Amino acid sequence: MINMRYDIQTIGIIGVGTMGSGIAQIAAQSGHTTYLYDTKAGAAQQAKEKLAQTFEKLVEKNKISAEQAQAANNHLVIAQQLEDLKACDLIVEAIIERLDIKQSLMQQLESIISDNTILASNTSSLSITAIAANCSKPERVVGYHFFNPVPLMKVVEVIQGLKTDPDIVDVLNQLSRKMGHRPVVAKDTPGFIINHAGRGYGTEALKILNENVCHFSEIDRILREGVGFRMGPFELMDLTGLDVSHPVMESIYHQYYEEIRYKPSPLTKQMLDGKQLGRKVNQGFYNYETGSKVGEQPVQLVERLNEYPKVWIAADFSEDQKQLESYLIGQNIALDTGEQPHPNSLCLLACYGEDTTHAAKRLNVQPEQAVAIDMLCGIVKHRTLMPSLVTKPEYRLAAHSIFNLDGGMVSEIAESIGFVGQRVLSMVINLGCDIAQQNIATVDDINAAVRLGLGYPFGPIEWGDHVGGQKVLLTLNRMATLTYDPRYRPSPWLQRRVALNLPLTFTSNDKKGIYQC
């Protein structure tokens, strides 16, 4: 239903850099008269000309018709001065990320526009409530956070400040869909949904690297090939640039009053200071001077051995035990089926959240015989093995060779809590659950925001259901117990649903509506 008070036909864009031009493109293509304004002389005209070229390219690629391109061009109007925006129904600012400048702009606009004009900020990190604080009508100020490149990133966060009119949120949701984007509604909290949810990935990967668990490229490989992320965290930081990603880490950490889960790494600060920013300067974690990525460690392969020890399996979950038995039998590896392992058997431990030493101690097996394996995401494509500090070389070699037998990829890491995949994915899922617990957004919006905004194969909460909430909770509990580190404390959302044997995506209903907690 159309809200007649906020019927958006005309949109003003202030700041026509990459983000502002992208917003203008989808606004014009969706049939809205779109004003372009920038304080830099000639910038609005240049943006209009570049958008005309973009529309031509879309015609050449058969993405839009020539008539649609012409219509979009006709919808773009140059605003010579701020006063030219007075008739706009919606004004979106995409200017510098400085609170004082955004506050000043909002006050300036209030002296020009009508009572029903919506003022939106494309801020990625500043509080909408703070931006609106000095306005005479703070209820008309809203966050409208797009992602770059806007036409391709089909998600937009609609952020409701403390005083934002809920009708405005509804109207922007409708507008977003008309422009071809999935709106996700968030409370005005640090990082909103997407930048907040993204803290679980790179931050934990950096902590693993800091603990010398394995090379950064091995972490990338495990999380890409074994877990299913589109890019490894260090590849992603190189692509984004540490001049962008490290300040976001620091900002969210400080805005949440030094919450330990978001603690940045000294390494990325050091790299930032040393201008080792990533692809844009040809050197980040990897080197790009040749035009392609250099610095990835090769996959380690172990040839078939003449003889293999019997393998004794201990697994925290029966499905993991069955999968390992099936694989070993398929590779003609003899199983040790005794209640306790034979002194000459390889002990394969499918544990969660522990290091190999503690798993061996819990299971009453000799750590010299033990190799742990990460089963959180199965072993179809990739296997992560973790010997103990004292595992004998012949058992390490045998385990590696066994899991190379079918051509599968193997990563061998130093002994540590929670492997790599378990640890990072559990943090991603736990953080998603905590965002839901805080009622920052609905479960559906959290999942959609992360899939579309971060490119994960699943949203964090649905991913927890995919791999199993019990496994995630066990991983977190054991890591918290072994390290005494509060960063691994499990979310109440996760604990409660696992205790009740419910999906993590479960929300309860009653006559008053849907309650997230």
C-alpha cells in the first residue's frame, strides 16, 4: 500500500562519487526523477556523462533496451545548487564519513525542503540518531546504506534511528524493491547488520594467524575449499584494502566499548602503517606485482605408502564416525574396532573445539598416536588434520597419505583449539545469533543481508542449522573452557535453541506478533 504522505517520485543525490552515482543509476533506471548534486564544480555533470556511458554499455550487453537507456538518461537532472533539491521527496547523502559534516548538511537541507521530504544517509559506520540529533524533525532522518557496486550488490540496509518514523522505513522498503534491491531493516547499532556480522570472519582468522596455527594462505584455503566461503579472509582483505577494512575493525570495536569479540589485530595496523594495503598497491598479505596473486603455499601431497597402520576412530557425533568409517573402508584401510586402540594403531579423533592433546586425554588415548580431523563441514572436498605436539612422524605421514588417497585436498595445521574451519565458522554463526538476540534485525533479514552483502553461501543463522547447532555450541563451549577467553562465549540465542532441540532460525509466535528471543 502506498503511503501518500511519503510518496517518492523525485530523488536527490548529494555526493556523486562511486556510491552516489551507483544510487543515482538504480534510481533513474527505476523511473524516478533523480537530481545529482556535488559541491565540487563539474562533478555532477561528469557523473551524468559517465552514467550515460554506463547505460550504453548495458544496451550493448542486452541488459536493457535503447528505449530504457534513454528513459534513464532523461530522468537524470543536474542540480546547480542545494536549493534545486527543494522539491525532492527523498534526498540521499553519500558524502564524507564525518559526523559534523553530515549533521550540518541535514540542518541546511531542513531550511530548504518540505515537511514530508525524507532525509537519508548512506553512512556505513555513523549513528543515524547522531546524524539526526540537531535536526528540528529528526523523525524524517533514516539510514539507507547501499554497497559497492550499487547496481550489482542487490541489498540495502534501512536503518531506523531512535526517532525515525516507522512509515519511512516501510516506504523505503517499497522503494528498494522497485529499484531491484532486497531491503533489510536494522536498528541503529554499530555496523548495522552487514559490517557487524562480518566481524566474525576476518577478525578470528587474524587471531588464528597470530597464534601461528598455519600460513595465512592455508587459512584461506581451508575456509574457501573446506568451509565454502567465496574468498579467504586474507584474499578478501587484500581486495578491499586495509585502509578500508582495518578502520572498520577499529570503529566497531570501540563503538561496542572494547567488546573482545571485535578486537582488531596489531598485524593489520602494522601493515596499514607500512602502506601494505593489498591489491591497490600490489602488496598486501599476497604480492600482486606480476598481476596475479603470489605467495600462496602449495598444496601438500603425500604419496601412497607401502603399508598403513590400522585406524581407530573416536568421534563426538555418530554421523562423523560413519562418514570416516565409510571413507576408510572405501580406501581399503583396516579399522581397529577395539574399545580402546591397539598400541600400533593410528588414532583418528573427530573432535570439536579442542586441540588434539585435550581430545586424546579425554578419550584416554596416547597423544603420540593421535591425529585430529575437522568434520564440521565433512570431508568431501577438503580435510584438515591436526597432529598433537608429540604425534609420531609415521602416524602424521600415514594420516596425511590416507586422506590424499582419493585425490582430496589436505591441510595439516599446528595443534590449536578448534581447528580453523570450526573456529571461524562457529564465530560467524555465534555472532549472527547474537545480532538476532539483540533484535537488531529479524532472522530473515540477517540471513539475507549476509548472503547478499558478504557473499556467504548461507546466512549465519541458517548456516548454523546447516552444520548443526549442537556442533557449533560444543565448539564454542570447549574453546571458552580451554582458553578462558570470553570472545568464545556462546550466544543465549544459540544455547536456548540447542537446549530445546529447535532450529536456530526458530522464532516464537503469539497473538501480539513475533518475538525474536
